[in-house]
Amino acid sequence: MQLGWLQTFIAVVHTGSFTKAARQLGLTQPAVTQQIRSLERELGKPLFHRTPQGATPTSAGKALAHEIESSMAEINAAVSRHFADTTESRPVRLGGPAELVTAKIMASISQLIAEGLDIRISLGEAASLLEDLKNGHLDIVISTIQPQNRGVEFRALTDEEFALLASPQVSASLPAGALAADSPEVLAKLPLIAYAETLPIIRRYWRMIFDAPPPSPPAVVVPDLRAVIAAVISSAGISVLPTYLCRAELASGALVPLLEPEIPPINTFYLVTRSGSLSEPRLARLHEHLVRDSRDWT
């Protein structure tokens, strides 16, 4: 059974005529007749009474129309939103890291949503999101890496600061005064909690602060920084985390910094769009809103 047959069936129900349905659908009247016959053969029952005045649904046809009409309308609306010729008729598509979207972006754009912004959000790592932007699957991306692709425009949005953190219990287990930027050996026996096997955040911190690679492979890898925070709070190990994401835990003492370097490592978020796409008013408004609100994120 083809979806097009059901579309044609609903059109005949609405218009009461094979000829009118054909005109509405941009088909010929014989094509409509053939599709309805094919659907009737598939279902094993007649769906219309044919009369000189037009076509009226049988009891089986009425029951089928009642069941599928709303679903067909939703399918048509979804196709129109995402594949219409103009971007104004479909949702704005935004991509970003799960943690930043959860902690900051949703609250930031809530007013725009209340005012009518239709938006779809994708979560993931920067490289994948930037590829989706390049291929037209996303309209705007918040990236943790600076884009290198042609055909995109970007601006620095805000910086996230990183800290080496532990629970108070793990911190207290270290010898007093044993940890310094020039002597990280004391950390070698502590389990590392990471969000990726490659240790991108931890590796950057060790390189900038200790001028050395991390002392060991991770003990735990979980691809969500919020889960990393939970693991560190429970004394499973230590990790390097963006301070904006665990501000409350730092304030309450559930997490403590093991070092407080004079210049902490940072990373920049970039707001990325395809070149020329900000001519679309809704996207331009979202872009401007994110730029303004990002000043308070970190």
C-alpha cells in the first residue's frame, strides 16, 4: 500500500469527486481512479459509491477516513514544515552540546518560543553538528571548535573556564601541599572521569597547567558532563570540568578545586551559520538573542 493512495483517498472524501480531487492533487482523473481502485483491491472492500453526482464514501470508507484523516494532516504538515521551498514555513533547526543546551540555551530562548518561535534542537559533538550545518540539516550551531569550513560565518560567543575538581573526601585524601602545578605526580593514582576516550578537556588542562600528558587512561568514560559531575561528587575520581556547569556544586562545597591556577584554561563557544542565512528574519533574531544572552552564561 502506498502513502499516495491514502492521500488521494482523503482528497476524494473531502471533494466528493474524483475529478475535483484530481484537480486538487495536480493529477489526471484516470490516475485518481486507478489509485482508488488499487487501494480498494489492497483492502478488499469498496470505499466509494460512484454516482453521476460524484463519489460518496461507503461505511468502510467513512471508517477509514475517520481513523487516518488527522494522521494524514500531520504528515502533510511535517513535510511542509521541513521541505517547503521557503525557510519561513519550517522550524528553525539549532544544534549544540547537550550540557550547554540544558543549562543555558533552553532558558535563554524560552521567551522566543513563547512568542511563536518554532524550533527543533539537535544535541551532539561539534564536528558532527558542523557537518549537519554544512549539509543544510541545521540552520545554526553552537560549536566548541572554531569552524574551518568554507561557506559558514561564525563569531566568538562566550568562553568556558575549566577547573580540576574532586569531592571534598578525595581532596582531603591528598597529602597537604603535595599538589602543585609543577608536581602533578600525586594525581597519578586517582581515577580520571572523562566524557570521551580521547580526554579532550583533561588533555588540554594537563598540557596547559602541567605541560605534560594525563598520567593514565580514564577509569570511567560517560558522554555527558553532567554524569561526570555526578561521578566526581560521589568520589569515584577526579575530572576537569567547565565551571559554569557546576557553579552550584562549587558554591555548596560538593565539589572543590584541586588547583587554582592564576590563568585557568578556557575554551571558546562559537555561533555558526551558513553564509548569507541571517537574511532570514527568524534566524537573525535567534542569532541576536543568543549573542546578547551569552554574556551571562559563564
